[in-house]
Amino acid sequence: MPETNEILRRGAAPLYFKVASVIRKRIESAQFCKGERLPSLDALAEEFRVSRVTARQAVNLLEEDGLIWRKQGKGTFVTRQPRDRHWFNLQTEWANLIKLLEGTRIKFLCSSENKACPELGPDEGFLAPTYCYSRRVSIKDQTPYCVIDVYLDQRVFQMARNAFESELVLAVLDRLEEVQIKRAHQVLTIGTADIDSAELLNISLDTPVANVRRVVTDQDDTVIYVGDVVYRGDFVKLDIELI
């Protein structure tokens, strides 16, 4: 079995970030309870086989998150258990998805109109003549949680241009009486953050992410919306009834 240090050194994320993630998981699982003292920096450095500087950087990161506090001459103590940030349930229905988006604000990165069609998979539907493309970051509680590349049927975009440019596309689409949605489908895959998504989501390179592709068609099976979404892995979950 590989040693802890060997495992920690895999991937491109900073070593201190990985050490902090391990300690965070122990706090989340109550291996380190509220009020409990953490091992010393020397003990952490020895356990993870990292330098004392790396151990200190990891502890600093946890302190910035408000999970621990340090008292001179006393040690480092757990202040609270991390709140569960996995609030975005990807196993959901359309109405629940729209509700989950409440309280989200968007940051526009770029947009262009009359773009060529996005690539479609088998049985996803028929292409519209042209699309309006935009790239956005969705933010909740001051934290960016996903990056979205959106292709919206140009004709649909013209129906509510101002709303589509200032609000969440799916929320606007949901309330447009002129559009009858026939099918909405999504596919989830697990991946890791590339340079762009890591920077936009404020996470480290190669951090786990959820990649979601959403396709919405109208009553004529025309694809009116394609959304390729990258979610932070620590914000999403799948909650599935098996029986």
C-alpha cells in the first residue's frame, strides 16, 4: 500500500492544500471534535512526512476557513465542524433545479450572438439555425460554484434579451410562455479542474469537479439550450432512492 506522503504528492495541487484537505475531512467526520486540540505542527509534519513549513501552511488554511483557532502556548483547537456545502443535488427534477438556482448571482465572462451550432450527440434533438453563446460563473454566498458555457437558440434569446443577459438562463427559460419545453436532459461525469476552471472557481488545479451537460428541447424537438457546466466537487451531491 502506498505511503501517505506518496499519495499526497500525486497530482498538481499544492502539498499544503492536500494536507489541509485530509485534516478537514477528519474534522468533518468528527475524528477531531469541536474543542479538541490538534496535533502539533511537528506531529503533523511527521505524520504526513512533509516539512514543518508545509504543515503550518495547511493549518493556516484551516484557520482562514474558521475551523480552528490557535492560542499561544496552548495549541491549536477545533472551533466548529464545517457546514455541509454539498447543497446542489444533481439528481433532481426540472422544478427542483429551478428552485436550487434561487439566490444565485451571475458573473458574465463573454458572449456573442449568431454563433454556429454546438455539437450535439445522438438523439439530443435538432439544431436551431443559430445560437447566442455566453460564458458565466454562478456565485452563491459569495463563492463561485460553477462555470457554464451556454448556447441558447438565437430566436429564444430575442424574446427576452434583457432578462437572459442579467439572469440565470434556465430561470428565464422556465417562465417564458412563448416556449414550450418538451424535454430537458442532463448527463453527469466526474473530472478534475483544468487551469481555466480552477482559476474561475477559486480551487486548485486537478481538484475534483462534476461536469454536467444539459440539453433542453422545445415541442418540435429543436435544441433551444445547451449548457456545459463545471461544478466544484465540494458543492454537489447525488441523493438517490434505490428502493
